[in-house]
Amino acid sequence: MADKPDMGEIASFDKAKLKKTETQEKNTLPTKETIEQEKRSDIS
């Protein structure tokens, strides 16, 4: 194994061959309003 990777493969890589994918946010962060609601419900 060589210490340095072969950069020739990267230089000749064709991005056009990649498939287009749609990304989906699975774990969305709560909004400020949601956080405030949870804080208020914990207090009472």
C-alpha cells in the first residue's frame, strides 16, 4: 500500500455518471415555539 492515494482516478472521474438523488431531512430540529411550549408544559 502506498502512503499517498492515486489522484489520477479522481482527476478522470466523470460526475455526469452519478445518479441524481433527492435528499430528505429526517431529523428536523424543533422550532423556538416548540421548545417554549415544552418548557411551559414541564413547569405546570
